[in-house]
Amino acid sequence: MYLNYVSVCRTIDSLFKELVEEGILIRAKKVKLSDYVGEYSYLGTTLRQVDIEPMPSLADVRQLIALYGVLPLGSQSVHEKAPLVKALLLAGPIGVGKKMLIHALCTETGANLFNLSAANIAGKYPGKAGLQMMLHMVFKVARQLQPSVIWVGDTEKTFYRKVPKAEKEMEPKRLKKQLPKILKTLKMEDRILVVGTTTRPFDADLRPLCRVYKKIILVPRPDYASRFGKYMKTSDTLASYGKLFKTNKFVKIQRC
């Protein structure tokens, strides 16, 4: 009954405002994909010659985000002609830039960012009816104001094998049954991408996890070349700030 009211009587502006007030529709940080510094694995070819598959490099990760995320979300024609990717999983240890990639994806495409992480929706829209209403609102706004990115942080919690006692009140598995159903409703013209991030995929029941996330990108720790690139970029930034500071100081002295 209330879903019909949401669909017919409420405007997109009112739904947008409610989702912002509830902290579900959030502002993406302005980060460019090029800010995700990383080099190619220069040892990759050598390792493959001795039948060793190298770890993906950060440059490979950046390229995959552009291929599966930026291009389809940023262009309707590309989205309609390219293979349809509805969900993407970024898996890797803490501190490798998974959240940064999500914000960069939104910045490059101008996409709205919805946070459906288990911790963020805990206590909001309780009960089965409340959950259905929340998802209906989210995807109605996401379709009307596309492109949109639906972020499920710590997505392994949504697919827990066994919920830890400390997290039972949070109900982390609320979306487990709903996510596959929602993905089936996404059509070719919907520029909506569900992006999950995880640091502990081994805590999840892998079968339903892989049913939702057909594309999984491993985000590794930076190798030597990538760390050196980060160091050089940071050094250049600090040097430019130093020059600016000296210039401003010189101007103040001249004025005095």
C-alpha cells in the first residue's frame, strides 16, 4: 500500500530529500581516477614466461574501473552496446583505495552515490515492509537521476555464513535475499551500478556472493613501482605548496 503511495503521490525531490536526511544518499568526494596512482607490473611478462600468474597491478585496477564503471555509466550509448555489468566487487586489504575508487567513479561520471552498507542502514526502515520501501525509494531515485552507484561497503557482512553475536542487532544480512531480485529488475537502459567492497571475502558464503557480483576485481597492495610513483607525486605536491608559501611570504614582505 505504501509502495503505491511512494510511486504515485511522492515527488522525486521529496524522496531525494528523505534519502539525504537518512544518510543513504551521500555526497561523493571529488577524486579523479588519475589520482589513484599506480604503475603496471613490469615483471608480469617475465613471470608468465615461467608459468607464474602475477598479481594484478594498480594500473590494471584503474583500467578495469574505467572499463566496467566509468565508460558504461558515463555514456548511454556505450552502456547499451557494451556487455551489461550490473554489479562489481572490489576485494582487497585495508588501505588500498577501494573507497577512493568508488568516489572517483562517481566524480568521473557525475553519478549519485547511495550507501547501502550494513552498518549504514542498521536501524533504518525496520521490518520487511520498511526494507522494501527503502529499496523502492533508492532505486526509483537512482533510475530517475541516473547515472547512479549503489555502494555496499563490507559486503561480506551481507552474505555472512554466521552472524557474529556482536553484530546480530545490526541485522547485516537484510539485503541478502533482496539484492539478487533487484539486479534482475535492472534493464539495459538503467545506468545503475552496484559496487561492493570487502576486506574479508572469506567470511562470506561465496556462492550467493558470486551470484550477485559477477565481476570481481582484486585490489592488491602497491608494489615498488607504484609506491615510488606515489612518493614522487607527493613530493611534487609538497614542492609546489612550498613554492606557493615562499611566494606569498615574499609578497607580504614587499607590501610591508
